Amino acid sequence: MLTGMAASETPDVLWAPDPDHTGPMAEFMAWVREHRGVDVPDYAALHAWSVEDLEAFWSAVAEHLGVRFHAQPTAVLGSTQMPGAEWFPGATLNYAEHALARDDDGVAIVFAREDGLERTVTRAELRDLVGRARAGLVELGVGRGDRVVALAPNCVETLVAFLATASLGATWSSCSPDFGARAVHDRFAQIEPAVLIAVDGYVYGGKRFDVRANVDTLRGQLPTLRATVLVPYLDPEAALDGTVPWSELTATPAEPAFEPVPFDHPLWVLYSSGTTGLPKGIVHGHGGIVLEHLKALRLQMELGPEDRFFWFTTTGWMMWNFLIGGLLAGTPIVLFDGNPGHPDLGALWRLAERHGVTYFGTSAPFIQASLKGGLRPREQYDLGALRVIGSTGAPLSPEGFRWIGDAVGEQVQICSVSGGTDVCAAFVGSAPNVPVWLGEISCASLGSAVVAYDESGKELIDEVGELVINRPMPSMPVSFWNDPDGSRLREAYFDEFPGIWRHGDWVRQTPRGSYVIYGRSDSTLNRGGVRMGTADFYSVVEGFEEVLDSLVIDTTELGARDEGALLCFLVLAPGASLEDVEPPLRRALRTELSPRHVPDRFVVVDAVPRTLNGKKCEVPVKKILAGVAPDKAVSRGALQNPDALGPFLALATGGW
């Protein structure tokens, strides 16, 4: 448990639901009352039922939201054991069938690239494209259980290739084309792919990057490949010897068909960050993802055919897999490829205006950047369609909450969510019938039994502890790739509290049922016996206009008697100096956190090392400063900016 972080008074309500609100959530609650005989007058009652009676809740989700089973399940839960819960035994289904259920002229996809290229695809056109790509993959010998991988951006062709793969019962995996060759190989080589889909290049920050040399290198390193398909993404005439052109793969018209597969049949492989050692291949099943995403998109987010759903993401982040799930809800999805800050921070807000985005998803750092950039989207753009801002990737600061309400619109629901690649879902998030309190995540997601534990496994309310899940969820990993006895999966989540999922975040559940995430529990600041999550620290430091980014490291060794140094690394804005900013920073940290949390030293660096998914590398840097060999502390291929490690390596060898 973290001490020194007691709950405060009830924070301001920034958004309140309409008491007369009607929508998918209200319809579900009425349906549960009528068809299951369960009275759930409010969200708290519905959530309690969803985790107390897992079988009744998830069977209701499947029935009410129209899950298309081919073979019917013999039960809802064959086993509740964690790990190893057995969901819907005997059932068969297919993810792609749900995504392509609608066949009409309604919009399925809006695609936009940073250089102005745009494309709209109807549901009928999407079915046609998937049918063609499926026929092409069959021609290449792809079938159930084979792996298809993609080095490709967030574009129409990538989505088409995924749906075609899933329709066959083959397994998908993707990396963003800006990943280095080593990072891609470390992921794809593990799963021995049959086909590689790759683009010729990508656009980012006003520049064009040809990646065909990387594609060639990769082909030589993947001996199981039967074929490589080249998508001419930058240049319509692009070619690469020995590859199958995308136009050839999709040349033959064919109706899409859907291979019925067992509930847990591998749909895709996602990857852990891989900051130390090889990234873990996280396998999710067709059924668990269909159920979890339908529940999240239709009930928690109330998305439907009249919405436009956008989330800024790349194909190397689980939010891409979540975004394309909009198709399961019949919702048009908006795909953007490029730099969200090019030519300026207004790029995504202009996209939202242009395409009438109703649900705008982004990251907490983007919100912070918009705040610091002085943007006031409500005054600069027509965002009349916008009803929700989603934020994830890091805890959203109270200032970020305030900025959305003030600069985007007080009528906009602020949906800060937290979950993980591990489950491709959110444990905690929002609901249409729960208020938004300043600085807090509104509620636990339906079906997510989220609890804070102290070191002994005792449940905590209004105190900070380890975030654990004590009941199974359908989208928990089916397995890790190449983990036949399940030992790596157990070690990752179930070693600390046997039979209980330990996620690795510090969390506080308030008496209101809302949550506050304080950062990763393995990068805690421990000063004078007072432990604090790094999110609080960043909220203070990065609230200064002079600070563009920061990284805080407590060098105290785990279990050590003697306290190490507390170091704060700063990326300063142009023109700012450490001499000017350090005194007010020290005062703010002393006042807003505690005297113990004033760093021993501030150090200016050019950049904070981040993973390929943009997360700060707190634990690897702590290891480097402790003297761990760099190659053992972090895999450079897992970083988006490996050169940023330089100052930390110099500190480790030269002392601080």
C-alpha cells in the first residue's frame, strides 16, 4: 500500500449524465430486468451483478448484443480458475463475421493521412475488399491456424488484410512501419508467419520514408514465409522483387466466408513492450475479444451506426485493435495515419471537425501538449458533433481534465480509461450514466472485478494499493506464444497473489466507485517510508510551461535499508533554463507532494527514453543507473528513441 496519499474531499463534477438519458446502456438494464429478473437501478448495481454472477452477465451480453454462435456453447463458464478460465465451451464463432455483418452503402471507414490523402469506404465495399483479400490469401495457401503478419500503418489495406485473415481462422499480428528492423523481427520471428503484408513506405512529420530495404531484410530473416505482399502505399508504382502486388492479391472477386472457430481460437498476437528481453507474444481469442469489445463499445461507450469513432493510434499499439472493433458495433471508424502534431497540434482537431467525429480518442500526453500549446478547440473548430473525449496511455492529470471541460466543451464527457495490451481492454473507464469527477476515472468496467490490495492481499477502499482483478474476464490472454506449460503467463500476472491477476499499477478506489491510477507499481518513489506513484510527480513537474517532458527515478534498491537518490530529468522548452525553473519546481513539489519528494538533483536531457508505444522507460533507466548492463536493462529495438539513453549511460558510468 502507498501511504501519504489519503483521499481528499469529493472533487468537482465536470460532467454529469442526463437523468433522463436513454440509450444502449439503459436498454440493456431494462432487458436484464425483463429477461434475467435482475433489478439493476443504477450503474453500481449493474456492475456489482456483472462481477458477482459472471455467467448470467456474460450470457446476457452475448444474447442482447447479438453474438453469432455457429455451434452453441454448452455452458458460459466451464472453469473460473485463473489462469485457465474456460469461457463458452463448445461454442464456435468468427470475429470477422461480426465486423462485416452489415452490407449496405453506409460508411464503414473514413481514412485520412497527414499529407491530405483521404478515402471513404462503405460497408458493401469493405465486404468486397475482404472477400477479394481472403481469396488471395487462400491462393497463397493460408488456412486456419496459419499466421499472417503486417508491417503496415493504420490504413484501409491493413484492416482489410486483418479481416480476411480472421475470416479464415488464421492468426494476425502487426507492427507499425516506423518500428526498426530488429524490433519487428523480435516480434514476428517468434510466431513463424506464413505471409507478410508490407507497405513500401510511410509518411510522418512531413517526410516520406521508404521501408522496402527493411522489408527485404525481414523476408530474409523469416524462413517460414511463403509469400510477401507489397502494398504501394506511398508510390502507386512501387515494386519489390519477389513480392506479390496488393492488386494481384485482391484481383479475384469473392464473397467473404467465415470459418467457425472455437471461442479461444487465436485471433491475434499482441506484444508486451519488450523493454527487457524479447517481447512476450500475448494471444487473444476470437470469442473473448468479440464479447469484451461489444460490451465496451455498445454499453460503456454507447457507440452505434450514427457515430464516428476515432482514436489516434498506430498498428503497433492495442488501441488499433480496439479502434477497429468499432465495426463490431456497426460504427463508422476514422483511421488517421501520420504525426498528430503536423503541421501543428490542430491536425487531429481539424480531422474531428471535417469528419464529424463524435468519440475522439487520444493519449494523455496529447491532451497535455494541446493544453501547453494554448489550444482552445471549441473556439477554433466546429466540434458540434463531439460528445466524448477518450484518454489513455498514461494517467490524465487534473489539469488535463480541466482543460477538456474549459477548452473543448463542458458538455463533452471525459472518458479517461486504463487497461492493458494484456487484455486488449480497459479495466476502469467511463459509463454514460456515471458522472466525471475531476482527476478520476469514473468507474470499473462491467465484468471487471477491480480491487486495490495491500501487500498481504487485503482489500482496500480509499487507500492506494496494487490493482488486481479477482474474477476472470473473457479477454484475458488465451496464452503467451511459446509458453506450453503456462509458466511465463503465471509469472507475469499470478505469482504475487495466486489465482488473482496483479496488473502492476497503483490504484485507489474511492467510496464513489471511481478510481485514480498512480503509475506503475514497479517504478514507485519510496522516500522516508512514504511511497508515491510517479503520475503525481509528473502532474506537478509537467504543469510548468518550461518543462516539455520529464522522468523521475528513485534509485533506492528494493528492500534496501539506505535510501538512494531521487533524480528528476527534464526536457526543457526552447529558451528555458534549469537555473530559472529549478527553484519554483522545488517549491511546488515540496508544497504539493511532500518535502521528501523534492529531488536530490535535477538533470537536463534532450529527450526522455520511450517505448515504441510511447511509454516512459522508468524501470529500464532505474536499472541502468543501478549499474545493470545496458543490454540487460533494455532492448534498444523496443525504444522509439534509443539515442535518448546516452545521458543515462554516461551518468551510470560517471556517477551522479
